[in-house]
Amino acid sequence: MSPVPLIQVRELVKDFDGQRVLAGVNLDIMEGGIKVVMGPSGCGKSTLLRCLNRLVEPTSGTIHLRGQLVTGAGVDVRALRQGIGFVFQQFALYRHLTVLDNVSLALRKLRGMRRLEAEQKAMYELARLDMAAHRDKYPGQISGGQKQRVALARALAMDPAVVVMDEPTSALDPLLTREVAQLIQRLHGEKVTLLCVTHDVLLARSITEQVVFLDRGVVRAEGSIEHLSSAHPDALIRDFFGRESGA
Amino acid sequence: MNFLDILALLARGAGYTVLVTLACSATGLIVGLAIATLRRLRLPVVLPLLDVYTYVFRGIPVLVLLFIVYFGLPGIGLKVPPLLSMVLSLGLIAGAYLAEVFRGALESVDAAEILAAQASGLGRLQVLALIELPQMLRFAVPGMVNEFTTVLKYSPFAYTVGLPEITKQATTLTATTQRGLEIYLAVGLMYFAVFRILLIAVRWIERRYRVPGMVPA
Ligand SMILES: Nc1ncnc2c1ncn2[C@@H]1O[C@H](COP(=O)(O)OP(=O)(O)O)[C@@H](O)[C@H]1O
Ligand SMILES: [Mg+2]
């Protein structure tokens, strides 16, 4: 018997004012697994991620998290969101809060922790990502790569079922790509379940060989980058993965 | 009456000026914040009412509204004391202007941060209170200083409803002492001093809450 996936996306459809952005996406993410979804800009990667925590309401289809249906009425959306750690493309740190407060805010306001307890937990996550020394700085005072680590710490602090990353390298210097990949791999090594979408082939290649290719709203292909770039029958897919970067 | 006595009387008037300015500014702040917040929540029935409020109160002259409140309302049996009349005219008008200042400042809050806060599971009111308002208030400082200054400059209208503020004192003193030039120069200096103190207070608060590296989105 095969284990039940942590996240199960079935026939997910999303229309934006008559435009079909997701046209029946199927996707499984296993507990402790790492999934990289690739595809050209505008293919619906961000929309797919946002359906997972209902920042975007799917038009049809289902999503299950740990066997529980999260699409449809009657779901506690705020509880669902607390269980999905989201790292945005531009990191979206709260600019008026220090690094420490960025990470501890949700712990205090949603988990009901006292400040001391929340800060201890936040410091643990910051230390894990080598950002402890920057605790009192504001987002405007740290680099892009550091912002990303804080955003990751903020997501991890809530002990989410899955950490979701939207284009983790698009706002960073390309020289940081390998570093980001290493970071993601390290978290994977620590049993964090990860879902990462990117159009950056170099990043994907540095994280994992197995990827999912999303195009025009559906999963077109799934497999190793090696295979997709050389042996896939669709020339467009071979071409996409043949480039060093999908930019 | 020597000039020191005159200054003492003017200073007492300046106290009323400060009182009127603070009362009307505080009212404006509360009303402006309430309107901007309610508007941000996009409540369907309330929204048009807020628009009507800002539309009307930004269009009506302060003095006309003051006279409606102070001289008009007693006609229907509502006697409003002078300071309250100022609050209900100048204060409410300042509220309408500040609502616009806050609306603009709220638009400078990064939409991605609001989304991130929602994605973390925070509710709409929490996002407003923890992310949007704290950032917005910092962005709104120049507009707020502007509006408080305007309130200060309109405060002499309090004299028309019998509050012994500084301009009123000056008029009376000029009539009895014939030393109009010195008196009005002193009045000008006192307004300037009040203005500077207001500015210093705002700058102090601004520095206290300044966030390094934060600029409007
Ligand atoms: N809120 C929205 N309203 C209307 N159209 C949207 C919205 N969000 C995304 N889209 C459209 O959906 C398509 C896919 O967008 P997105 O999911 O951001 O793609 P990707 O992340 O792969 O670049 C784009 O054509 C985009 O314009
Ligand atoms: Mg995107």
C-alpha cells in the first residue's frame, strides 16, 4: 500500500475573469518530500500556490491536506493558512518590524504565546538560518538573501506542514542561486516538506533532478530534468529545460 | 497696564488657542482614522456614507459650519458650548481632510506584506491593526503636520463664538491700550512659537517611531 500524500491536488481549475489559468492540475506532495514545479512566466505557478492556502479561491477541483479537504465551504481558512508556510517572491517582510518581530508576530498573535516564549522560538528559527545576529535590524537594513532567510524563518516558526516558496531566486542576484539551493536542500535534510515553484532551470537542477512541468494551466510533464531536456518528445519542453535558465 | 501685563493676558489667550487646536486636531485624528479604517474594510453600506461625509465636510467653509453649530442649532433647541462648537466644525472638517491623508498613506502600504500577513493566518482586523495602520501612520506624518497647522491657523475663529483665545485677547487689549502694533507682533510670535513647539513634538514622535530603511511602497 502506497502512503497517502501530505498534499493532494486533483483537477484544480482556476479562472480569472473568463481566462483559464489553471486547467485541471494534479499534484502530489509526500510528507518530508520536496517538489519543484517549473514552467514559463504566466503559466499559473503563483496561482497554484495561492490556491493551496486559499489566498485564491479555486474555480473547481479539490485539494486535500493530510487527507482533509481544504477546498470548499466550511473550512477554517485561517487555521489552514497557519499550517502552510509561505515564502513570497519578494519575501514581503513587514518593513516596520524588526527581524525578530517579523518572525515572532504570528506566534504571539495566533499561537497565543507570550513575548518571551515567542521570541525564544523565533530566535531558534533565526539561528537555524544563520540570522540570529540580525535580530534587531529592520528589513530595510538587510540584503535580499538575508530577507529570504528571515522569510523562511517566519514560515518555519509556525511549524507548518509544508513550506511553499514562490520563485525563491527571482528577487536575488543570480550568483546566490546555488546558495539558495543548498539552503532548500538543508531544510529537506531536516525533514521539512517543501514545495518550490520556479522558472529558473539552474535553481531546479541544483535542488533536485525530479521536476514537474506546468504549462498553460496543466502539468505537461514530470520527470528528471536530464530526460526532459534531451529525450522528451515535445520540442518546447526540451527547449525549456535545455536552457541554463528559463528566464 | 504695562507690556508685561499685556503679554500675560496674551499668554492666557495662547492657552485657549492651544486648547482649541489640540481638541480639534485630536477629533480630526480620531474621525480621520475611523473613516480611513472603515473605508479600508470595504463595508458595503458604510462606504457611500463615508464618501458623503468627506465630500461634504471638505466642501463647507469652517466659519459657516461653526455658525451653523453655534448659532443655528439653538434654533432647534440644541445649545452647544463654544469649545464643542469648534470641535464639531473645525474638528470634523479636519477629520475629513485627514481621512484623505490616511487613505493615500494606506495605499503606500505594500500589498505583498498584507498578503503575507493574511497568508500567515492573521485575520482582516489583525492585519489592519498590526501591519497597515502602523506603517500608514508613519507615511502620513507630513500630511498630518500640514493638517494640524491648518487647524492652528483656523483656531482664531473660536473668537467668534466667545472663546478668549489669543486673537480675541489682542483685539480687546488693542482697543484699551492703543498699542496694536506691538500686540499683534507679539501675537504673531506666539503663533509661531506654538507652531514650532507643535513641530518639535511631531518630529520627536516621528524619530521615536522611525524605522530605518522604510519608505512608502
Ligand atoms: N488576481 C488575478 N486576477 C486576474 N488575473 C490574474 C490574477 N492573478 C494571476 N492572474 C493571471 O493568471 C496568469 C498566471 O499568473 P501567475 O499564477 O502569477 O503565473 P506565474 O506565477 O506562473 O508567472 C497570468 O496571466 C496572470 O495575469
Ligand atoms: Mg509567479
